[in-house]
Amino acid sequence: MHNATPKPLYSNTEKYERAAKLPGALIRIIRRVRYDGQCWVWCGAANDKGYGVVTVDKSTMYAHRLAYWVVKGAVPQGLVVDHLCRNRSCVNPMHLEAVTSLENTHRGVGNAARSACPQGHAYDAANTRTTTSPEGYTRRHCITCTNARNALRGSVRRG
């Protein structure tokens, strides 16, 4: 029995490149927006995190990322598209910037904006370790909490 997952017909980058080159790609996006101040709020389908999604050529993709590709060009390898306006449903290309995952995390308003871990230890250069997942997502870890957790595990193992 073979458990390998099927490979996509083309890579993530290739699907945006193909979709951005289609005639009327920007019109396809603009037809589904509501203008709210400077933001172009996506009114089409959205995922569970609030990002607009659109299907083009039988491939589902993020609406904001496609808008970036159409207007600004390719997203450089290793970068993600950040919403400068902090509005996940915004597809205005002027509100989008290609940045590293770490920069995007630091700009965020959720956990990334916190200056301390849940136990109150400072997220500073001396007490913070960052890791990046294979998907490119960056996480911060409190070194004080990690050391305490490891010490507790060691004492449990020793009895």
C-alpha cells in the first residue's frame, strides 16, 4: 500500500503566476470587493482565518496574494504577503507588502505584539528563541519557560 500524497499539478508559485497572467485577473478580484476607506474588503469566500479565497483554473488561492501578483509581480521566494492595514480581508495591492515570516509575525496584532510570554517573562533578545516551520511560519519561544519545562521533565524521569 502506497501512502504518498499526490503532487499538485503545479507549484504554489506557478499557480499564482498562471492566474495573474489570465486576462481580466484584476477585474475578477475587483468585482468581489467593497470599498471601505482605503481598504478593498473581499466579499467573496473566505477561509476560517478571514483571508479571502478565490478559485482560478480549478485551483484555490488567497485573493490578497493573487492581487499582489497581478499588480506588483511575483512574491520573492521565502517571503509572505503582509497586510499593512492589518485587515485580513483587504485585497488592495497598495496595502500589501512582501516580507519575511518573522517580520510579518512581529508586525502582527495577536501573540506577536505581546512583549512577554503568558508567564510574564520578557520577549527580548536574551530570553527569546525563534523557530521557523517547514511551511515558513515563525514562532517565538520563552527560554526561561523552556528551561523550566525541561528541568521538570528531567526531575520526573529521575523519579
